[in-house]
Amino acid sequence: MQDLTQEILELIRRTSTDLPEDVETKLRAAYADEETGSAAQGALDTILKNVDLARSNSTPICQDTGTLLFYIHYPEGMSTRKLKKQVQDAVIKATELNYLRPNSVNTITGKNTGNNTGDDYYPTIHFEEVDENLPLTIELMLKGGGCENVGAQYKLPNTEMGAGRDLAGVRKVVLDAVHQAQGKGCAPGVLGVAIGGDRGASYLASKETLLGKIGEKNPNSELNAMEKQITEETNQMGIGPMGFGGKTTVLDTKIKGLHRLPASYFVSVSYMCWAYRRRKMTVNGTEISYD
Ligand code: SF4
């Protein structure tokens, strides 16, 4: 099997230092939309200058290089054990080269491993098998701690909030999550929402929605309309970039519905900060490309 350690290292470098075009375009549009000379526009200006500097110097976009979340679709017959080792080796090398901050702390002892590896969950790698004639794809998301801390899970119905087991109830709790977060998740952010599933599947799916590009249309027309509505309504809250006030609190909303037990109705909200770092590598024989 091909050794892809160097190529995965390059995927990590790009993800940590080069903000995707769709995110940057949306941030630039937000800058143009804010009042000239406002604190909101100043915050976006600083963010955008930082994005340029990180790209030209190949340095991390943010000091918190986040939790490493890999999503690997591998052709039938490929060894996931070997792929996992290559990912871990690339992560260790990326930490040595300062593309990643040493971020993996043993929760019991408080000791940092120093190289971004740890137990079986660090880095987190999700594997899914595809047909043997399909390419190998490796997606990486770097999810910051500040935005992870403001993620939330709700169990409907929620009588205090008047949120029932329907899309109107979902809307109420998602708006509540953004209101609770205020600027703490490093707004402007992107909302990944999953409805249904068990608690674990729901959170997992809410993060997976964040692999999509900003502005991608939801194939479910009802959810597509709700995504637009929630983005608009959150932007009327006045929280603004980094909580300084303004018109831009959320850049986009992505919602996925999962099947659920009749007894449960969970809504999970994963908040992604403006440092919306996600990249994809595709391996087609000897050809390797990055998105
Ligand atoms: S939440 Fe995002 S932007 Fe804020 S410190 Fe963490 S990684 Fe950086």
C-alpha cells in the first residue's frame, strides 16, 4: 500500500494555514456589509489580514489549531490500520513543524502528549468503506476549542422554551444556542445542526454537515428554507463579529435530519468559528489533488 504520510502532512498544512476560498469570500462580503469604521468591520479586517498572513507565511490561521477530525473514505481492500498509522505519523510531523499546536492533554494527569496523539480518539478518525474502483478521500476539519465549547444539544420537547417536536421547535433551540454563545465561539460562525438520532449520532452528524461548502443548497427544500431563515434571524441578533455588535453573527447554517426512536428527539448544534478550517485530499492511483 502507498505511503501517504507526506501527502497527509501537506493536507494538514493546507488545512491549518490556508482558509478555504468559500469561507474567505463570505468573510469579505461580511466586511463590505458592515458599517464603515465600526468595531464589527474592524474585527473582520483583522481576521482577513490574519488569513492573508497565515497563507503567505504558512503559519496557523489561529493559535488554537483545534481538534483534528479526519473523515476517510477508503476503497474496499485498503488497510485502515496502515492508513491510521500514516495519519498519526503525519500529525506528529505537522506538530514538529508548528503547523499544529500540541493540543492533546491527558484528562486524568493533565499532561500534554506534545505531539497531538493520545488515546484512540485523538486524533479522531472516521473510516467508511467505498467501492474498490473509487478514489481514497481524506477530509480534515480543525475544530477550535472556543467554538466547540458553545456547541449544545437539546432534547425536545422543551417546555421552558416552548419548543415542541417539530421544525418550529428546532428553530427555537438553534436560535437559543446562538444567543447563549454570544461572541464566545469567535463569531461569525457557521452552524452545523442535526435533528434526530441518538445523542452520539446526532452530534456526529452535526459536525459532518460542516464538511459542506458555504451556500450549498440543502436537497431537502424544507430544511433549505429553514437554514436560510435561521441564518437571517441570527444576523438580526446584533451579536456581530467576535461579539462586537453588527450585522454578521452567522455566515451559514447547515441542517441534517436523522431517523430517531419515537421516544427521543434530539437537536445538536455544532458551532464552527470564523476559522472554518476544512480541506479534502483525493488519491486516484498516483494522482493526488487537494480541495
Ligand atoms: S474558536 Fe476558532 S477562532 Fe476562536 S480561538 Fe478557537 S480556533 Fe481560534
